[in-house]
Amino acid sequence: MPDISRRRFFAITACAAGLVASRSAPAAQAWEWKGSALGADASLRLYHPDRRAAGALIGECLAELERLENIFSLYRDTSVLCRLNRDGGLTAPPMELVELLSQAAAMSALSGGRFDATVQPLWELYAAHFSQAGADPAGPSEAAIASVLPLVGWRGVQVEPDRIRLARPGMGVTLNGIAQGYVTDRVAELLERRGMEAVLVDLGELRALGPKPDGPWSVDVEGQGVEPLVRGSMATSSASGTRFSPTCHHIFDPATGHSSPDIGPVTVRHARATWADGLSTAIAAGFREGRSM
């Protein structure tokens, strides 16, 4: 679980004396906040000529980030998503959860089910297996996987504006393959509404509103080196994100319950981080046994 007190410390210092300034551009200085979001390292970088205004903008972004984490995070027992998984349903859900689950369903349909937000029971099975001393590095038994697979299936998430319901007891939703992109978009669009252009938002996935004053942003992309980014989004899915063993990781093929040991980093560029995030997850999940998009 992320260290929440540490994140709040970052939020406070970013709004006060903790902003890091670079004076390379006389008209607009570079301001940066670093912390964590949805269990991953995160940062905001923007150019603005005024320290106080830059701090206020970053503070506004952090407040929005906190609000969205309270909806989507699986690392907070009190989040709306955790309530959905515990209770199997919600009435009067937040608009953002309805919107993102609807986009997740669209991603599932587009990818032929390679993207599936209901793989949370598989995650729990693997996490429980590897928490045991002497766990088989090949992962849970085929019988254990077969017992969980009936709980996986994106069509079992029934979404309406005033109600969300999981079709079968024991189902669970994770939005870790798309929520970081969605939150990145929401924060980037907040800054865009404030008239900002030279911005790079990295909340697990990347979105640039425009170049720096001196040219493109330089992004270190796993497996590809440094790539330029001027505008739009980039998202990478990789087995290195969470490895249980040399052959098992967190990107599951929903059809088999397994993860491919052969997957390399998958990076997608898209105008929106939500779609870059979801598509990179879907492509990575389809690498097993010839399943591809």
C-alpha cells in the first residue's frame, strides 16, 4: 500500500516551499511536484512565471488527485471501488466511476476481451499463492485457476447511471489497467482549462499538453530509450510492474488465467491517456499462446 502520510507531505510541500524550480527559461520557470498516485510514482511538471500561481495550480491538481483516488484506488479500503467489490453493487455511484467503467467495457469489446477489469480475483489468487512459503514459482494450480475463472468476465459488470452491480458473488473489479490514464487525463484537462500549455503530467501514465519552451519533453520509455513527447499521451504496460516469480506477473490473459513469461514492454501513443493505458494493457494481455490484437 502507498504511504499516504508521505503523499500528504508531498502535497503540502508542493504548495508551499517544496516546489523545485529551474531558472533555465527567464519568462517561465519549470515547477515540479513528485509524489505517488494509485500506488505508483507520480509527478507534475509545468512552466509558469509566478511561483505562487504555480503552487496554487499544483495544489488544485493534488486535490483532484486525492478525490479521484478515493473513488478508484484498491490501496484504500474506504474507496468507492473497494466498496463495490465488497458489496457487489452500488447505488448512486460517482459519475467518474460510471464513466470509467463504461470506457473499460468499450475497451473490452474493442480488444475482444483481452482487456478485462474483472481480473481482480485472479490477482487475489496469485497474491495468496505467492504469499505462502515455498510457493510453486509456476503459480497456482490449474484447478485453482479454473475455480476462479468463472468470476472473470467483463460483461458481468452492469453499469447504469444510478447503479452498478456485479453479476456473480465473488467477482471483483480492478481499474489498475486504465485508471492511471483516466486520472492523468482529468488532471491534464484541469490544467488545460486554466490556460496551461507547457505541461507534462505523469500519474503512472503520461500526457503532455504541449512542448517545453525549449522543445519536446524527453520521456524514458522502458525498452526503447528516451523518446520525445510534444503533445498527447504515452502508456507502457510491462511484466516488470509486479512480478510474482520469473514466469508469473500481474498482466493476466482473462481467457486462460495465466500471464505470459515472454511479454516485453508494450508502449502505446494516443491523444488520451485513458485509451493509451487501456490499449497497452490489452495488447500485453494478449501475448499468450498467439492471442494478439
